Amino acid sequence: MNAAHSSASAASTRSAHRANPPIPSLIPGDVEDDLRASLRALLGERSSWQRVLARLDTPDQPYDEDLWKRLAQDMGLAGLLIPERFGGAGATAREAALVLEELGRFLTPVPYLASAVVATSALLSCSPWAERDVADELGALAAGSLTATVAVSAHRAPRAAFPDEVVGVLAGDAATLTGTVPRVLAADRADLLIVPVLVDGAPHLALVHGGAPGVTAALDIGLDATRPLGTVELRGAQGRVLAGPTVAAAILRHALEVGAALQASEQLGTAEQAFETAVDYLRTRHQFGRPIGSFQALRHRAADLWADLAAARGTARYAAACAAADSEDFPLASALAAAHVGEIAVRTAEESLHLHGGIGFTWEHPAHLYVKRAMSSAVIFGTPDRHYAALAELADIPGP
């Protein structure tokens, strides 16, 4: 092979590599397995479905504050995505996705998705652009002493237009904010609010303290009481500008894409637990002198669910791996995971309820908890059709 041919071959290989980046390994390592085991042991004791169901009778305390402290501070999970220089663990989205998978399995009522994933991702993206350093805020989030949320509707898709609910007036790096944002994740629990705001029609992001004058948050009535949403009202509230017109929209979109991608792992955990609960019931419930799971029709339904979950598992973990590697494929992987895994989770939870028969429809059984979590989460960060539309755009697939 001559030198010119060799050079052309190498160039072709590099071009193909850029066009088709290598698929990351989706098999958890030893560290991830250890983290999963520790989490499952803790949540099995502190967040059993019986405990979660009991909390629904105390709507004034939707979050398990003691468990959140244990997860965020004692185990350091609130700072997984935060670099070590800010006091975090310097881990990746793969580890955060694993945590969400287990939290989804146990329907744990803590603000991990809102604070440790979406808000943290937004702050980290704002860090190079903020007028003043955000190291103190990131350090407090990593330590678990503060929680945060992005003040957008939980149902907003990542690629939707920049929110227009809040307007502001600038004075240097300070802003006076006015507006109302409904259905915000962990609105009543957040110490820090990252608020998208329009200033003279231009997008900005501002940081507001949850307890500051002019800031109120009230719980909304929703389908899933284990993850309450709230309405944030800003009436002349004072905030600090984090990002201006050149980067604010891109930062918000990226934070919501990370949330959508990693929430797919939470949906996976919910679906897997619903499926395992149904399979256990099929094995132990007897009719006509035999386990009902031996009946062919029920076996086929369970097999179909198992196949769906296998596909969902690969899709969710690929999205998390792309986020961890900052892959060019990440926006596409996020849209695919949000659309595909959410639909599978809803179908699995509904089938689990039906496979339980009459007992699955009772309040005292956990099946309804999985259905509510799956259905409510399927429209957080946008409905599946919005994600499929984004997927078509990103993959350059022409519409009808």
C-alpha cells in the first residue's frame, strides 16, 4: 500500500469515526454495582412502598426530609455531577442515572431530579458566563445544605421556545423579576430558583433565593403526590443575572435535555419494579390448583413486557452514557429516551395493575403508585410527541 493510499484510508477512517461515534459500554462497573447495592439497601428500609403510601396521608409533608438528608449529605449523592473543585464527587451522568433508577424503583419522595440533576446542570453551564462566581452555590448544593430548581413548567420540552412567564428589569448584574410560573418541580422545597426571564424581549437566566421578599411558592394538585409540583410567584423579587442573551436559551435547553435523559432512567426503575411486582404475583397467586403465571395468555403478556423493558434499559443507559461523555449524539439520545422509555413505563405500570386483577385497583396495593408515577413522568420535560418531533429534526427525517 503506497503512502497516498494509506493517508486517504486513515482520513476516511477518521471521517467515519466522527460520523459514527463509538457506542459506549452500557454494562455497569464494580463501583456502580456497589452504589446500587448501597442505595437499594437504604431505600428498601427507608422508602418501602408502605412508607411511601403512608406519606400520602400527610400532604403537608410531601418530601421525606430525613431521607433526603441521608442521601444528599451522608452519601454525597447531591454532588455527584459537581466537580471536585466545588466540593462535589466529580462523577458523571451515568452514576446520577443509576441513582435515579433506584429512586424510581422505590418512588422515593425527594427532590433529586430537580436539584441534583436539572438545576445543577444549569448552574454548571452558567459558571463560565456568570457575572459573579457561582462556586458558593455549587458548594452548598454538593454539601446538601441547599436544594435548587429551575423555575420552568415541568411539562416544558427542552427545544420549546424560551419561557415568557417572567419579565425583568436589569440594574447591573441585578434583576427585578415579576411573573408566575406554574407546575415547577420541587417549587416549595427549593432554596434557590434559576429563573428564565425576558428582559426587553431578550432571554436571560437569573438566580433567586426561595425565601426572598416577593417570592412565594404554593403546591399544585397533581396526579403523582410522591413528586409534587408547585406554582412560583415573583412580585418584584430581586435576582442575580447568571447568563445573558447569547447563552441563556442554550443553557436552559441543555439542562432540560439532561433532565429528560436521566429521567428515563427513573422511569426505567419504576417500570422494572412494577414488572417484578406483577411477576411475583403471577407466581404466587393460584387458581384451579396452579399458579396463574402458568396460563399461556398471562405468560405471553409478561414476556412482551420483559422484551419492552430490555429495549428501554438500553435506551435509557445509552442516553446517560452520551450525557457522561458529552457526545454529539446526546440531544438525539435524550429525545429518544424521553419518548420511548416513558411510553414503555406507562404500558408496563398499567399492565402490572391489570395482571394483579381486582387487588391491583385497591388503595392498599402499590400498583396505583407506579401507574401515577409513570403517567405523570411521561409528560415531564414534554410529551412523547414533542420528543419524537425533536428526534425527527435532529436526525434530519422529513415530515409527512
